[in-house]
Amino acid sequence: MARIVVVGGGIAGTAAALALQKAGHEPTVHEAHPETDADIGAFMTLASNGMRALAGFDAARAVAGVGFDVTRMNVLDAAGAELAAVPLGEHDRPLARYRCLRRAELAAALRAEARRRGIDLRHAARLTGVTETDTTVTARFADGTTATGDLLVGADGLHSTVRAWLDPDGPGPAYAGQRVFYGYSDTAPRAAAPGLITMVRGSAAAFGYLVPPTGRTHWFARVPGPPLGPGERARTTPAQWRARLEPLLCPDRTPCADIVAGTGDDLMVTDALHLPPGGRWRGRRTVLIGDAAHAASPATGQGASMALEDALVLAKALRDTPALDAALARYEHHRRPRAEQNTAASARLTAARPAEDTRGGADTRRAADGGSDEALLRLLDWNTPL
């Protein structure tokens, strides 16, 4: 049993703790934010590969009780014509179906499962430094406390403090070329149905929407353009954002403009950021997972699922390989090519003008589900050695 210090108590860090405990180790999770941190409202889709990873460390059932199933996807052009209609997920496996849920709901479900299993979760623990030796690694926190273990897992997101310490000259977060709008609308399109997500390749924006069995229409829009200016998000009201977005959608013969018009104050905007590839992932007793290692722009919708894969594969690598350096190398060998392939695919989708992308639904589905080939299924099966 190894003592493992996990820095970051979001999706990646809590999932890593669950997987590492199943592999026989003793993880503790250290999260910078207080336990009462608020949900900013973002929703996400968790693809089948993410659900399979959760199943690997026995957490799929806890997550399947949150949100709702997504079983089909339609792709429309700017004129409202259907380009493709494809099934999503594994319909015969309830715990491997796509799910739509709020990001904070997924994190909360994982934290509840971690507490149920007796994993120590410490909040308000902001990392300030790391000391790594041949035999131990120590994390130092802003409140003066420390945590020492055999391994430190950096799961502290896109702006990772662990990555900055591990790879000070490596690439940092960069703007991916799009603003992302998302919100909740009282307008439900007539063609909407439970379990259906509709992707629209509009003339000026990529748009997606889905309607839960009960509740308001969930929607997002990816709009090419410059990044948000300093303070722009704070000083711009939801009504002002609507006034900027609706004229981009009105020329198209789709329900997108009406959906946005039916949105009240539940409208948010952020920059799409990504982490250019090539950075360092590991040290002697330190390793990065999730967005700390390979953040992609949101176009493929694979961020959370990739983090869950990381958690599972890291735990399997430590389980199957006694020497720590060899185990971390094995983790990186299995994860870096796939993660960077997703980053590149998401960057291509982000760079493409929506109306000029005529590839049809097959590419969109492959980008969304992360692949389902036999090698991936073996990788995500807990009982199959790496």
C-alpha cells in the first residue's frame, strides 16, 4: 500500500482517489476551494468511455443516478436539414449510456462515493509548493500544513500549480479561438425529444441543445472570435450576451435563436482554452492527470471522460507494475497518445467554420464518444492487465 497525495478535488482528483483505493493504496485528496464552492451552472455530457472508466472502479452506479440518458444525436445544417442521425452509447448496458448532467453534480456524486468509502477529502487546502526526493514527496499548503506520501497526483486542472512546479518552462493554457455560451431556456423546440441531442452547424456558430425529461432546454454555442477582454465577463449582463448571440443565429432556419431568446439569467460565457501538447507529465514521484496534463477545447466534449480514463489507467499501472518509475512511464505510454489525439481533434473542430464542415455525423460521433475499439475496451476493463 502506497500513501498517495492527490492535489485537486474535482472530477479527476476524486476519481483518481477512488481508483487508487481500489488498487490497494491509501489516497488523500486536497482541494483548494472550500466545501461550499458554488455550482456555476455548466452542464456536460459524459460519454460511454467515461462511464466505462467509472465502472472500472465501481463508481458508475453512483453517477448513473444523476442527470439523464442521452441516446441519439441529430446533426442539422444552417437550413435545418438533417445531415445525420446516429445512436449514442451502449443501449444494452445501462451503466455505459451517455449521460447529461451538470459538472458540479458529477463532482458531488464522486465526492459522496469517496466519503462513503472512507477516503479523506480535505478542503481549503491550496497548494503552494512541492518537495520531491528519491523516497517521498511532500505537498505544502497555504495554511501551513503539509502532506507527505509516496506519490503526488496533480489533478488540479488547466491552471495546475503542480504542472507549473513540475514543468516551469512547458506550455501553458492558450486560447483556442472560440467563446462558449451556454444556458437553460424555457423554449423547447417541437422536434426535441427525451434522449436526443441536436447539433447544428450554423452559419456563424456551432450550436447544440437537448431537452431533459423534465426541466428546461440545455444549450450551448461555440462562436469564433477574439477572447474575452479583461473584466468583460463580469460587466456584461445575460441580456447583453443574448443581444450579441441572437443576431448570429437569426439568419439560420433552425430553432437556435428562439432557444436563446427564451433564456433568462441562466446564461454564461467563457473562453475555450486548451493546453498545447508536449509538456512534461511526470517526475520522480509526481504525475499529472486530467486537464492538468492534457486539457482540450470543449468541441469533442471529452474532457471529463478523458480524466476518468486517466484515473483508471494510472491505478492499473500502479497495480500491475511494482516499480514506481516504470508504473508512471507505463501510464504515460498508454495515455499520452490518446489524450493528445483528442486535443488535436478538438482543436480541428474548433478551428473549422461550422457552416463549412460537411463531414456528416460519423466524425461528430467519433469525436464525442472517444472511440470504442477493442484496445480501448481492454484498457478500461479493470480485470485486464495493461
